[in-house]
Amino acid sequence: MHSNRFALAMRLVAGSALLSAPALAGVIKAEFDDGTSGWTAQVGAVEWADTGGVPGGYLMIESASGAFGVASAPSQFTGALTSYNGGAFTFDTTIVSRAYEVGSIPPIGSRPDVFSVIVTIEGANGLVATAQTAPIFTTTRWVGMGLDFTAATFGVSESDWLSILADVDALTISTDGPDFLRPFVIGFDNIALLPTPGAGVAMLAFAALASRRRRD
């Protein structure tokens, strides 16, 4: 009877964990409703718009002369991130402005507006991993994007990836696209690092098992 009660409890734990897992594992998110949320410019400039995001405010990354903009994440996106292996890095993005807004050139949101986003992670050990999205065509005002937070996506071996995630020193986002886009401004909103799926289930299951052992 006791084992049956425990099995039932474990099933209930697993079910409730589907809802509570992100909170337990600690979703890291920048929504930019009150400012740049600690993101800073590494190349170019970073500014904040208080309206026009998804929803509310959003982050603007401006290109520099001869180079696309690069922004560095705040400390929340660094440190020990091993529990996020297998999760996802997600964001909303759009082109805010670009250089060729003249005469016969189609307006923003048309086919020529293509770019990609690059996410770079540097470990305290000096190892670097980089992932790039597929080309983004901003046919709508905002486009939701995501990258699997895995060694394969970031182009490194599993051992190097885990070594990097053990102590992340820096995370940056940048853009790439046709040279004629520059100077241009890219908008970002809801930048998030999502935990490994099922992490919350494992944590709650462990807690249930520990509670059972104490009762025994």
C-alpha cells in the first residue's frame, strides 16, 4: 500500500512539475519594460525604447561605422549555466531602421530586410561557442526566434560545451547582414534563456523521494 501511495505521489509530482519546472530551474529573461535591463554596448550603441515592443519597451542595438552592433548580457546570463544545457535561447527581433530608406527602395518589412542574429558564449576557461540563426526576413513587425542551447547548435564538442557552461564569463548578441543595411538599428525584446525540459520534474521527484525516506 505504501509503495502504491508513493507511485501515485510521484505521478502527481511529475504532472505538477510540468507547470512549475521553469520557475524551479530559473528562467532568465530580459523584458526591457523599464530600461536596457543591464545590456551594454560592446560595438556600436545600445538604447531603450519605452514603447513598441512585445509588449512595452524594447532594446535597440545600433551598428557602428563599418561594423554591426554587439551587445553584452548582464550578469544574470553568466555564471553556472549547466542546468540550461538542452534548453533554449529565445527572443523577439525586428529591424527598427536601416540606411537605404530612399525613393524606390521598398519599406521596412519588405523582402530586402534580411539579417541574422549571432549569439556568442565565452567561458571563464577561454573557450568560445557561437550560434547563428537562419536568415530572418522581417515580413512582420516582430519575429520570434530561438536557438537550441546545445553543443551541436553552438558548434563545439559536448565536453567543451559543458566546460563553458560550468562558468560562463560573457554572453553577447550581434547581427549580420548585407553591408548595404548599415548603419541600421535592430530591436530585441523578451530575450530569455530557458532551462532544460524536465529539470523541474527531476527536482520535485528527488524531493518526494527524500521525503519518503525520512518517513521510512
